[in-house]
Amino acid sequence: AQKITQTQPGMFVQEKEAVTLDCTYDTSDPSYGLFWYKQPSSGEMIFLIYQGSYDQQNATEGRYSLNFQKARKSANLVISASQLGDSAMYFCAMREVNTGGFKTIFGAGTRLFVKA
Amino acid sequence: DVKVTQSSRYLVKRTGEKVFLECVQDMDHENMFWYRQDPGLGLRLIYFSYDVKMKEKGDIPEGYSVSREKKERFSLILESASTNQTSMYLCASYGTGYSPLHFGNGTRLTVT
């Protein structure tokens, strides 16, 4: 069965430093996609980055990169040069297309606090 | 730009009332979803739909039903609201494959 685990309820990082948010997943489907979303205090959900299970290279989008370790079933989000505006909830999500019936499931989230 | 619109931002209902949460998307997406978000639990999938009149149960469907009569509209129904259904409800949609979900702004429902 699909499962996403985010083990860090809260994280602190100093402004301008890098931070890694952990995400592990469980699936028996060889074909799946992994997503990260940001939810600021305003409540909107913002898509950040996507990694496909067959992608050979780690995904990058600006200051965001995804450290994809397929054998370990982990998809950690790395934010470089943290900014105060990065303070938010971050959710890891997974979609299995073959066995998951189009659905996307989410982890419990990590709240990131960026300190000035 | 994709727009997913939820009809209410805040809603207060009484126990036992029938509650309708409406969601409309404007990008002809096949797939639509209802999640509830609770602190420490993340987003949990209630129901989803991959086509008109098609629906599938998510992980926590008990106490809820859905309706999708038109492609752009996906409604979540609480047949008899209970206090444990007080939560933030998020609607989302996507087109095909591994395209990202687009979310509405959420409806914060309080059942008293």
C-alpha cells in the first residue's frame, strides 16, 4: 500500500543556510511520481518540485532540489540559501498511476522555521 | 493559469446538518480530489473522481459522499455533520499522468 512518512514535525534553520526535509515512501509499484508542496501561513498549497521514479537525475527547481534515493525509498527536499519567506509547512506526496488509481497521498508534513 | 475555486472559505454548521462543499475547476481536468487537513495528520484523501459520475473512496470516506455530475464540478457532502468533521477541506485537480495537483484555497468547516 502507498505510504508517505515525514518524520520531522518541525525544523529550524538559520537564514542563508541549507536545510533538508526528509521524506520516505513505500510502494510496490515501479512507476510513481513524487511531489513536494509548500503551504505558507496563508493556507495556499504551492507545488515546488517533481521527481519521477524512472528519472535518472535528481530534480532541481531554483533553490529547491530533490535528493532521490530510489533503493532507500527516500525523496528528501533540499532548500539552499534559506530565506525568511521559506517559513511554511512542507508536504511530500506520491502518486502511483498503475496501482494507485490516479490518487495522490501526502505525508504529515514538516513545519520549517527560518531564523533571521 | 489553472483555477480551482471552493465555494466557501469558512463555514459553521450544526451537528446533524447536511453540508455541501462545492469545488469548481476551469482547466478541463479529469481528476478531482477532496482532502481534509488536520494538524499532525497532513492531508488525508476522502474521495476522488477520475471522470464524470465516477468516484473512488480514498483513505477516510466514512461519513462523506461525493457527486460529480459535470466535469468541472466536484461536490463533497457530509450527510449528517458531526463535530469530528471539523477540519480544513481542500479540493484539488490535475489533468493527466504526473502533472501536479492544483488546489483550491480550502474551506474551514466548524461543526458545533
